[in-house]
Amino acid sequence: MEENERKPIFTNTLQTSHELYLELFRAMRKKVNMMICVMGACFLVYLCYQLTQLIREAVFYGESFASNGAFWLLLGCAVLWVILIVRALLTPKRAVKRQMRMNQESYGTEQMAVEMAFFDDAMELHNRTSKNETRFVYTAFKRTAETENLFLIWTAQNQIIALNKLGFEGTDIPGFRTFMDEKCPNAKRKWRKAA
């Protein structure tokens, strides 16, 4: 059988959109945001303890907060923490705008159309917008994850391939998970629990 006559096991079509990019960037930053929140919670406990100590000193010794260097240090740290939280929340939206602008500058459109075909030995990606074709062997996939609407695949070069769950022919989501588990046994996997 010739190469072009092969029939893929799974095919996926992806049409990028603002919502899809937002979900992608949020999934990419999930761990960073979680670390910021954990560090923030620890800092908040420490801040409450230190403020209690400052209040005690002010009550017992009559010192004002403004004269205590620890108060200004804590206030500066609190402001920094708020800035980090705001930045963590806004980063995905800014990344989406940047990606859409890059698409517009490079291809004349904000949206990309991508087709992926999963064969027994490799996955072939055809970007209809840029006219690029890439072939990935399954051993090149280091990590897979799943969000509400996407499958995400990380390659060894830290490229991320996004697949729209609604873009599968026949929408065999459990079958695709099983297929990826078999083809990428060494890849880290994080699938969503069935609802």
C-alpha cells in the first residue's frame, strides 16, 4: 500500500479561536497560578501573624505603624503579592491577544486551520493556513493532558499541539485516550475523569 493511501486511525480538525487560545493558555499556566496561590496563602498567614505582633506593640508600647520598618516591609510585600495575582489572572488574556496579532501579521488571519491524522506509526499535522506539514513519531510526545474542550500534547522540543475534542471524526474520546496511552507509554498523562 502506498504512503498516500494509508487510512488514519483518528483524524482531528482544529479551527483556532479566541476561546480556544484562552483555554490553551490557561491550561499551560495552571501550575504557575497554583504555586502563586499557595505562596500567597502562606504569605497571608505570615502577614496576619506579623500584623498581630505590630498591633500588640502599638497597644503596649504606643508605637505607631508608620515608625516601624516591619510594617512598611509587610505592606510592600502585600502590594507585590497583589500585583502577582493580578498578573497571573491577566496573562492568558494578554497571551491570546499576542497570538492573534502574530497570526494576523504572519498569515493575514487571526484564526488557524489545522488538520491532524493519527496513523499507527506517527501523527501528521497539516496547517492549512500556513501550508506547513509536520510529522511526529509518538516517541516524540513527552506529555499529554486534557482540558474541557482540548487535548494537549507536548513534544520533546516543548511545542504544544492542541486538538479540539469536537474536531474528531466520530468523536471517540475514550478510544483516543486509549490509543495515546498505547502509543506513548513513557509520556506523562493527565486525562480528565469521566463525568
